[in-house]
Amino acid sequence: MKHYDYVIVGSGLFGATFAHFAHKNGKSCIVIDKRHHLGGNVYCEEIEGINVHKYGAHIFHTNNKEVWQFVNSLAEFNRYTNSPVANYKGELYNLPFNMNTFYRMWGVTTPVEARRKIEEQRREISLELGLSAGCPPRNLEEQALMLVGRDIYERLIKGYTEKQWGRKCTELPAQIIRRLPVCFVFDNNYFNDSYQGIPIGGYNRLISKLLWGADTITRMDFFNRTSPGPNIENWRNLADKLVFTGKIDQYFNYCYGNLEYRTVRFEHETLDVPNYQGNAVVNYTEREVPYTRIIEHKHFEMFGEAVYQLPKTVISREYSTEWTEGMEPFYPVNNERNNSLYLQYKALADNEPDVIFGGRLAEYKYYDMAPVVERVMDIWRNLL
């Protein structure tokens, strides 16, 4: 095999964006991925004429105009606006928490009434928990109660969060939800960003443009030392530098122990109806429902009556679970134990001058998509 400037491990958004800027700046690169497809978790599969987000809903949103113009220069984005709905025991509430939510919850019709209701509950909870001024909440439950009161917490946060993390809210650190989106207006737009949307035709179009000019290999496991083909040492010798987007603890052979991750199991179903739930995202917030949400994919790209142009629809139920070997890791579990362990691995990474660690798994950090692109842009500014 020829020699490259960069070997990039992982073809998700970080790896693909890095490959784009490498090619743009005259550098050669090869991108390898252990999956059968390119694109990582943003990969879409067309089913019944619908672009199905195989690894969960991905909505691009940002306030960074440079990032927005960059991705739109590669693929045209639509005007999708994220307006999820919460289902609690058959009752529907708008998200984020806004005046529509408060009206459904308490029958209040003005921001003054809504603020008064939340403040009353916050004062009661503060006295009940003994949280005086300057005394921070001790866990996620106390943090949420102090932010939005008992009614919203009990119906719309507690069950969903415990399913998402597989732990009781009293066992989760408060910093997971340092803030909750609370809007005292009748606006169901979940994000406050100036720009949001989804590539017309799905994310595969964006990924293919990002990877143009790079060599790519799928079904290639960077860590597989037994199968025919290059192993870790060979890949390292194949290029001047390595870009690694996988699990940082795996890269260092778990020498300090395993970091914890959450993963998601998807149950995809094609239905003989044109419109199943009337919205792209519906969260199921009661603990007794085993899945966290149902995604109906056609609503990401078809709006209004256009959904009836196709006779079928595709939905995905999402089940959050603890990651074990053989599963795809999705989210880092950023509690005190894991964050401390990550810093040990980061110290090793900082002593690898010819390796760039980037992305959710390699940096053990939750990333939205736009910050991933912004991070790669910053890396290239420094490289140049």
C-alpha cells in the first residue's frame, strides 16, 4: 500500500470532516471503518423511499455561521425544526418546556402565572430538601427539581432520564443537567440556534462529499490483530500521522481500566400507514415504557401533507442500555469516576505527538454535530 499523510480511523463526522480538510490542503489520507458502510452514526439507509437515520435522529443545529455555510456548500440543508413531543401515560406535552407545556400541565395562560407556579414548587422543594442559599444540589434529581419544580420533573424528566442512563436520578451527578430549556413563550422550537436542518436526501450525501478525494476501506477493524491485512502497527507505519476517533481506553489497551459508555438498541419497523405519530420525535417519559422514544423518519424531510405522498412509513423505537463488548458505544458516562479515569488516558494521548484524538469516543465527551465540525476546523487552523 502507498504511504499517506494521514490514516484516519473512523468515517463518522469527525473523521470525514478531517479527511475533507486534508484533501483540500493537499494532503493524502486513507479512512478505515469497521462497519460495512461509511458515515458512522449519521449513516442513513433508504427504506420505502425514506431516509432512515439508522443510529438515531441527527439534527444539525448551530449558531456558527461559518460552520453552517460550510456544510451547506457540500449538501443543501432543509428547514427541519426540532419540535419533539413528550408522551406521559397517554398525555402529550410539547418540548422544550414552554408555554404550551405549562398550559397542558397547569392550565396557565400567561408567563406570569407559569413563572409563579414554578417558583412556588421550587420554594417548597428547597425547604423540603434543606437546600439553603449557596448549597448546591447533590444529584440530578435535586438539580432538576430546583430548576423546574416537581410536576415537570415527575412527568417529563425522571422516567426518561433513568431509562437513558440506566441509573436512578439520585445516583446521577447534578452537572448532567446544569440547565434545562425553559421558555416562557408559545414556541416549540427545541434549539435556540440560528441555523438548523437536515441534508436534503440524507446525511450520506454530506459524508460522500466530505470523503471525496480520500481512499476509504470499510469492514476494516483497526484493532484486529489476527485477521489478514494491516494491524495497528502496520497502519501506524502507513502514514506520517494517525487520526483516531474510536474509544480512547481501547487505544491504550485499557491499561487503566474500562471507561463506561451507554449504547442504544434500535427496533426499526415499516408500517402500512403514511403517517404514524404526526411528528419526527416522540419521547416516552414514563419509566414503565421500555423505550425512550419513537422516531418517525419521514418527518425529517417531508412536511405537512407531503408525508401522504408515500403510502408507508418507517419508525424506530430506541432502547437505552449499558454498553458491553460487541456493542456500539454511543454516549460517555461523564460521572466523577469516569472523568477522572479519562484524564489518565488523556495524559497518555498528550504524549502521542503523531496522533490526533477527536470525537465523542476519543475525547470522552458528548458532542453535537456542529461542534465536531468546528473542532476539526480549529485543528486545521492550528496545523496550518
